[in-house]
Amino acid sequence: MALPRALIIALTFLMMASAVATIRAAQEPQTSMDVPSILSDTHGYDFGPYMNLLTNRIRAKWYEAMPDAARQGQKGRVVLIFTVLRNGAIQNLRIVASSGTQSLDEAAMNAVQSASPFSALPEEFRDNHIDLEFAFKYNQR
């Protein structure tokens, strides 16, 4: 039984699209960020909405500048600590756990630097800063 020409074309297109999607998925690094930790006393203030915005901003900058090493499957985990001041500026950005690969460490540092300054700390929060810890994972779960 012969298949109609339109069906053959449709099946061929679907197979090609699936192959392209598989190739693209293989080229994209498996990356994730652990839930960031607030290291300072929050005095009971709910930083959930503020942290979501800050995390999304950092994540977007991190994905934009993903290093080739990560795309080639290099594994690693980088942990950064930094301070967000009342006006949203950062200070004391530092690596507290290196991935062991310079390009992975630099990408994490650059993500935070290029995402800042952040929104000012909420007026209802009493202190002048918060200290944060972020972990960036490359090709790890």
C-alpha cells in the first residue's frame, strides 16, 4: 500500500525536526542554580519576591554568557557570596567554592556583576544590606 505523498512529506519533516531538536539539546549545557541563601538576618521580612527577581536577572545574564567549556560538557559547581546594599549595588563579590575551571568561575562572577545593580532593598527591611550565597551548577544535577 502506497502512502500519500503529503503524508510522506509530513513524516519526513517531523523526523528532521526531531533530529534537529535532539542535536540542539545535546549542544546545550545542563545548568542550574541552587536556591540562593540569604546569609544575613532578615528580621522576619519575606524576601521571596525580591529574591525571585534578583535570581531571574542573574540567571538570564549567566545563560547569555555560558562558556564554551560548559557547552562541551565540562562539569563544575561555583559558589559565590556577595552583599547587596540598600541601593541595590553589590560589594564583596567572591568565590567561596571554585569549580576548578577558570571559565566556569568567571561566567558565574560575570553573571552577578552584569546583573547588578539590583533593585533597592525593600523599604520595610530594617538593615542596610543582605548577604547572599549563590551556587551555579554546570552539567550537574
